[in-house]
Amino acid sequence: MNQAGSISRKEIIRGIVITLLINGAVPFVVYEVLRSHMSSIAALSIATVIPLIDNLFSFIKRRKMDVFAVFMLVSFLLGIIMMCIGGSERLLLIRESFVTGILGIIFLGSLLFPRPLIFYFAIRFTVGNDPDKTSAFADNWQYAYFRFVLRLMTVVWGLALLGESAVRSILVFKLSVTQFLVVSNFVMYGFIGVAIVFTVIYRKHSQKKFKEIISNKTQG
């Protein structure tokens, strides 16, 4: 039983790594290689084809979109677009924060839909593409506490990304370029780190409480 769980986790991790490579790393490398031989727009168009094909294949195979892969694709496109945009030195310094700010808005905007973004991330990171486990996970949506937990996590990640974007955008105009380069990564990883720590701790707490809710309902 533990071996099966271990294999499942390995498959999930492998799937996530492959998604990150196909939708982020590989297109970026292709773009960097091609843009010295052609226009940035042409290079971007070719690089984008790779994750688009992967998403299309996933949709045809599973009859549903891989939300995590689509999110990675959007992140990649936003990053490349920001790189293509010129401007002042300070604008170039905070272009990454524009990306995280937009992603934060996407997180918060997903709260307006039937299920928030973290719901799909949770599926990708906990059950992978196993249809039975995915169905069992989705069934938990009937519980109010389960919905509350995922929506709260979505809010935390959205605010963390927006907070990082806002703080770095302010600092770039308050500090010298050298000072900003020193502190900017601390700000970025600080906000992301806090969100990750919150997610890990709160997930353990909420899992325990959710099991109690399920147990009480079963006994009732």
C-alpha cells in the first residue's frame, strides 16, 4: 500500500516536472536560441507552439484542459512579452513584478468562477492524472469546509503575488539601482516563501479537521 502511494507520488512529481519543462524551460531556451537568427516576434511564435501542442495533446487525450499547464504557459508568455517591452532602466528592473502582479490578479479573479485556481493546482500536485483519485478529490467540493480552505489558499497566493509586485514596484523608485538589485530577490522569495510556508502548515491543519468532519458525517 505504501509502495503504491510512493509510486503515485513519483508519477505526480514527474508529471509536474515535465509540465514545467514543456511549458516554461524548453520554450524559453528555444526563444533565446532563435531570437538571434530572427525577429523576437517570430522566435516567440515558434517557442509558443511547443506548450500549445502539449496543451492540445492533453486536451485530446483527457478531454479536459490541464489548468496547471495553461497557467505555466500564460506565465511564460507574460514573461517573454515583458522581455520584449523596452523602456527605462527602472521599468526593466520591475518587469518580473508586472508578471507576478498579473498572475496574482488571475488567482483572485478565479474566485469568481465555480472553482478557484488552487482547486486545479491541488489536483495536479496531489492526485496527478489518476481519474479515480481526481473524481474522489472533486467529490470533496460538496463540503463547505473544503471549499473554504481552497478559496482561502487562493486568496493568500493572489495577495502574496500582488504584494510582491507592489513592494518591488515601490522600491524600484525609492532605491538606487544597486540597492534594488540587492534587495529585490529577497522581497520576491520572501513573499513566495511565506505563501509556501502558509500552504504547507495550513494544509496539514485543514486535512486533520477535514478528516474529522468526514468521520463525524459518516458516524452520523
